[in-house]
Amino acid sequence: MNFFDRIKAKITGSTESVSEKFKDGLSKTRKSFSDGMNNLVKRYRKVDEDFFEELEDLLIESDVGVTTVLDLVEKLKDESRTRNIKDTEQLKTVIVEVLSDFLTKDKQDTQLRLNPDGLTVILMVGVNGAGKTTTVGKLAARFRSEGRSVLLAAADTFRAGAIDQLQVWGDRAGVDVIRHQEGSDPASVIYDAIKAAKSRNTDVLLCDTAGRLQNKVNLMKELEKIKRVIQRECPGAPQEVLLVLDATTGQNALNQAKLFRQASDVTGIVLTKLDGTAKGGIVLGIRHELNLPVKLVGLGEKINDLQTFDADAFLYGLFSELFTDSGEQENH
């Protein structure tokens, strides 16, 4: 079974909502990238150095990231020579295959790690405005729908209104929020939340945190203190440290990821607002340059629009017309 057949079989066999959510959520990126790709193929019928230079520009404009783009194009050049591809139209399918290799290298697990024998603690980090609190609320609703008990810790005590915002999400998801007054010590909130979660035999504790990157040193010390409290009270926790990034910020998101990775042991990325940007190529840059799994993506504003990242569904959402064309060609 070739590459396209494998993905089509998976997409066809999966729940329609997953493949369609990725297709709908990536519509802006798909239009921008596919239109650019099609125009490029029309202008350059022959695979040559000029074609690859323009392809580099197109990928960079999609916020894939310069380092990733250079590595991608080098791999494409190798593949085109190996397969003796001269026609740019033929190269389109190879581009999808190479992108797939970049997304799936090392076979990193995109599933959230949960403690099967007790409390799971998930620490959410990221700058203010990235969608951290919203993601906590959506995750809470998701765990609840799976039959798990959930508790929220309002440890973003710095930003005005953050505690109340989390309370709104807690009410919406039907879960309790452990909160202190604004300006309280975030680590003490986490401590009380862990005690409450243990006493209630809670399955999952989701911890919201501050994200004031302008006070980087203070923020990093705060996160380190929070992690020490978690590890002391729950050996083996946190099971996940999820960095929430706003996809619409493009390369800024990649820079934030590098900074937060220095400060905390980030285990995975949550990429929010992917449906609101034409620069979904940031997924590739994060995956390739940071070697971190993108675990969740936001594909809409509804409470159930937070999806587990699926590389095949992502590629289908980005290049759905190529998969359709492939199917039509087989039927003729």
C-alpha cells in the first residue's frame, strides 16, 4: 500500500468528525499553501534550482521556519534525484511524503500520559493570551466526557481576571476550581489543589499558571517552585507539562517554545487557534526544530474543538485535494 493509499484508508476508516475537523480547521492554511503550491507548479514545469528557491520562500511564508525549510528542501532535492523526477506536478506528492516523514520521525506519542494508578497532574504553561486558560477548560470537559473526575487549580494569580476566567470554564465543564486571592503564592494554590484532589480521589488535576514572559526570571523561578511542590506531593508527577502556543503568532510561538523549554521540562505542545491562521506550517517547525510532540491542536472555538494531533489527519487537512485527485485518477 503506497503512502496516499495508507492515509486515505486511515481517514476513511476513522470517524468522519476527526478528518473533517482537521480539514475545516486548516482551511486558511490549506488555501494559502495549496494556492501557492499550485501557482508555483504552473510557473515551473521543470524541477530545477529556481523552483526549489521559490518553494523555500513559500514554506517560509507559511511559518515553517528557516531551519526546517532548508532541511525539507534538501530532502526534496535528494528524493527528486533518487526518483529521477523532472516534472513539478509529480513532485507535489513527494512533498507530502517528505512532510509526513518530518511529522512522524521518532514515532513520538501524541496521546496524553495519564497515571493509571492514581492522580494525574497536568501542568499548563505558556504566555498570557496564548489560550492557556481556555485550553484548561476544554481539556476538563474532554476528561469529563471520558468519565474521569477533574479538578482545576487557578495558579495564575498574577493576571487580573485570570482566576475568574478559569472559574467560568470550570462552571461550564462542571468541575470545581481550587482558588486563592489574586496575588497569592501560585505554589500554595497547587499545594492545596493536590491535597483536595487526593482527598476526593480525583483522576486528573489541571494546573493553570501565569505567563508573564516580560518577567522571565521571576516566571521561571515560579514554575520551578510549582514543579518542586508537585514532585514532593505526588512523586512521578506532573505526568505532562504542556506548553500552550498561539498558532497565529507564527515564529514568535517557536521562540516562546525555546524559552519555556529552557525553564521547564516541557513534554508536549498544545497549538491553539490553528483554524484562525494561514500559517499552520508552524507545526512542522516545532516538531522538527524542538523535537517535541504536538499533542493537541485547537481547531475551533467550541468546547469540543480541541483535538489530539494526528499527523495523517493534519496532512489530509492540508492537502485534501491531492488525496481526492489521487482517488479520481485511480478510478479512470
